[in-house]
Amino acid sequence: MNNTPMLEVKDLTKHFKAGRGQVVHAVDHVNFTLEKGKTLGLVGESGCGKSSCARTIIRIYDPTEGQILLDGQDITHMKQRELKPLRRKMQMIFQDPYASLNARMTVRDIIAEPLLAHGIVKTKEQSNEYVYPMLERVGLTKEHANRYAHEFSGGQRQRVGIARALVLQPELVICDEPISALDVSIQAQVINLLKDFQEERGVSYLFIAHDLSMVRYVSDDVGVMYLGQLVEVCESDEIYRNPLHPYTKGLLGSIPIANPRQAREKEKSSIEGDIPSPISPPAGCRFHTRCPFAKPVCSERAPELKDVGAGHMVACHLYQ
């Protein structure tokens, strides 16, 4: 049996030039492993580097440093021409269904495009054998095929984006906040759709979101990012049952509770202060400027992401 992980990310770093010699530290030395048929949830505040990490992994961005292994194959420095055959293995569902679909193409052409690009079919007519069943699979119909993106609701557009990503039957799908722009009722439908595909085909998901309750439902493991770095990684249930990093506790403490009485009784652990600039991140632990438990060592030395027991990884001087 092949036990090679679907995805391995080693010391992945992505910096962007910001002019005047400045550098944006979008992703800094991120490490994680995603097993086949599993889902890793990546969570954190807006601007923490989740999407930059995802786009670097799928090679929309070229990495500054580090290594990306797809099913054991190093794709870190592959040219786009060399990557093309591997694109069938990895696909991406984008956050914004309004911007990620070509307004000049019909839904059939949008879903057929990757089939034609990879030579799976030779003509648009042949692509119908794949497009129509996929439309049905994502909750649309054959009649939707000749419509344009602007004729659909947000939820329907996102279903088209999912159909485009899954029509190639990839082994890895990166979901970049695929439900954040959708109504709550539609969110549940989209999540259940993705879970059904995983059960049927064993696809692996890197699921990026800021809704921690949804991530708990969909993910096997969860990684928490802050200012470009992973600060905690463990099993999904464990991170809710036993959060260790002060930032993780703050994120969980910010989840609203519908019951007013329970909300008043809930221990408050809000995160104070503003997120520092990724152009000049704080020395040492990047969270120390907002951490209520910060010690002198936190501003002097960056903590390493270490296993503190049962595969629970945390980067915090409180546990080192």
C-alpha cells in the first residue's frame, strides 16, 4: 500500500516585493502534511497568509523558499510546461464565484475548458459526456449549460466553480474560502457536496476558511495561521477540546453563541490590539504584541512548532 502523503509542504516561504526595497512576509517557513483522502483545514484572521499559502502550493505564485511535494513528486521549481500534466491531479476552488468565472463563456464551455486543455476530449461536443453528468452532480441541470455566469445566483456560480474543479477528477483540491460569500443554507449544501465527492473518490482537500465551526465539521486536522506562520496544528476535535496557543484560544473565544445565557457564561478570551504589518513583522513570536501571556523571551526568540503530545503541534514558549 502506498503511504506517500498527498501533499507535503516543507519550510514554504513566499515574500512579495512592496516597493522602496520593502518585502511583504506573506508566508514564512510553513510545514504540514496532508494525507490521501483527508481534509486539512487552514484557519486564521483575514490577511494571515492562508490564500497566499494556497496559491503558492498550487504554483499560481512561485515560492521564495521551501519545498512542495505532490504525491511524493517535487513540484517546487517546475516550469509551467512541466506542471501541466500534474494540473489534472490538483485543482482549486476560488473564493469569489463572481470573479473566477469567465463572463463571456457559457457554463458548458467553462466546465469543458480543462477537459480540452488536457486532451481528455477533442471537441466541445465530446465534452458534453462529462459536463452534463457533472452539472447534475453539483445540483444543476443540463438546461443550465448554455447560460452565462451572470444569469446565476452566488450559490449556483460556486457550484459551477466546483464542477470545473472536479470534472478532471483531481486527487487534491484546494478550497480557498469556497463558502464565505454564500448564504448559510447554501453553505451547508456546498460542504455536503464536497464531502460526498471525498467519500466517493478519495479526494484530499486543503480547506481554507475563517469560520471555525464549519472547519470543525469538514476537517480531519486543523492548522492555525497567524501573520504568515503556523502556530498550532492538531486533529480537528482536539483543537476545539484543548486549544493551546493563546491565538487559537482567542479565535475560539470569538465564535458567537446563539443562546444569550450561554454567551454570558462563556469565558471571554478576545484578542486585543491590531494585526502588525507583514512588511515589518515583530521579532521573536509574531503574536507577542497581542498576547496576554507574553514573556521577555517571546520578543527575543521565535518559538518552534513542536509536538507536545499525541501529534498536537504548537509554536509557543509557554509549552517549550
